[in-house]
Amino acid sequence: MDRGCTSLGDINATVTLTLGREPRPDGEDALACKDLHIQFQIGSAVMHLDNLFDGDDQLGKSLTALL
């Protein structure tokens, strides 16, 4: 398996959770998650990829520089 590393910075996440009631057999209602939405905003990302293009170092370094 090919390997690489990634560094992410300035990450902001917004989580929206919608709760509702779920009836239980004992007649009591339980709290239940009806909807979950997560949005990420990533301010910066740095990637380094190894062993690309069947080990062709020149192509791998070129793509890493481009990214």
C-alpha cells in the first residue's frame, strides 16, 4: 500500500443536530437523533505522497510539488 502524510490547519466544523422523540414500549419517550449534518472548512492543507506512478520518483516529486 502506498503511503503519504497530510497536515491540515485552521479547521472549523459546524455540527447541526436535530433531536426528536422516539416512543418506547414502556410508554416513555426517549430522545432520538433525527438528523445530523457536519460541515468542515479547512483553511490549509499540505500533502506529501510517496511511491506514485509505480515508483517513478521524478513524476512523484513533480505531482507532490504541484499539489
